[in-house]
Amino acid sequence: QSALTQPPSASGSPGQSVTISCTGTSSDVGGYEYVSWYQHHPGKAPQLIIYDVTKRPSGVPDRFSGSKSGNTASLTVSGLQAEDEADYYCNSYTGSNNSVVFGGGTKLTVL
Amino acid sequence: QVQLQESGPGLVKPSQTLSLTCTVSGGSINNGGHYWSWIRQHPGKGLEWIGYIYYSGSTFYSPSLKSRLTMSVDTSKNQFSLKLSSVTAADTAVYYCAREGPTWYFDLWGRGTLVTVSS
């Protein structure tokens, strides 16, 4: 069982918006501004799309945005495109053992 | 463009040591702004952080794996390595190497390599 909880699946039609949640505790997501999100197409290298809760690396479309409220972080994908269909993972620093924890992943399907 | 590539045996026998190497191309591992990490994914499960090594050789391991882990770095070859001892079937996973930023994010990843522990 992963330390951070993500819904196993999410879906939306092209052009719509989808939000994926990542729930932790006050020792990780809620306690620090160190949440990151990754897009993973199977067989390829995972790609960082959000770091430090809201920041986007260079080259990542602004359709991807991150936020946090309490112990839950969220990734929103706006204007869904077919190529957004992938697995998405969150991670956070955890102060409970000065380590890193990940979510179990969410499979995003573009209908 | 910096790229990472994992290499090593795809099959390891129980109780033996799993050894993997990550080769960094397109950039220097001596970049002081990053750490060099290992992450694994058990079949059908989420990701698990294993630990990181700095170019200087200093390391930081996951508490759950610390007793079995050894990481090393070879700056002359632009490579870093992972050794996990006394493996069991529970160590069967896809192992990724990654570049870690200063606030616990991973901005570059390899494609991963499947390691199966089986006799």
C-alpha cells in the first residue's frame, strides 16, 4: 500500500478538464511545499510535470497545473488531449523519516 | 540533453545481490545541483524511493532498505550504481534511475529495467 492515496483511475473527454487527487498526512503533503507530479507512458521514462506543488518545468504545457489544500494535493489537466492518456504519480517529502513517498498512481483515460 | 540509462542483469537468484548501473549521458554527474537516485516499481504497484548518492559519494537511503543497500558513484565513467543484498521475490520490480532536485523531485528518469528475483 502506497503512502499517498490516489484514485486508481480518472477519465475525461477531449477538451475537458480532469483533476487527480493525492492525499497524505500532515507529515508529508500537508506539512511541506514539496509535492511533485509525474506523467508516465508505459515503456517510456516518467516525466516531471509539476514540482514544489505548483511549479511547471520548462517545456511542460500550462494545461497542467498543481495545487494543494491541507493534506491533499491536486493535479488538474485542462483541455484534455489524446496524448495526455497516461499514468500519473504524485510524490512528497515526508518529515516522519526524512524520506520520499509516492502515490499509487492514477490511470488517466481520454475518452 | 541529459539522458539516463539503467543496465544490469534481469534475473537474480534469491539471497544474492542485485547490481545495477545508471549511465548519465549528455551532461556531467559532477553537477553539484542534483542528487542521483534509484526508484523502483513493484509489478502493478506504485513507486518506491530507494535512495540517492551525491557526486561526492555521500549517500542517503530509504530507512526500509538501508540495511541491504550500497550505492556508489564513478565520476570518471559518469555512472552511479546500486547494490541490494539478500534479495527475495519481494525485490522483483522495475528499477529506475533518476536525477533528483533539491526539493525532493525527480526531473529526469531512465526508462527503467525489470529485475526478477527467482531461482
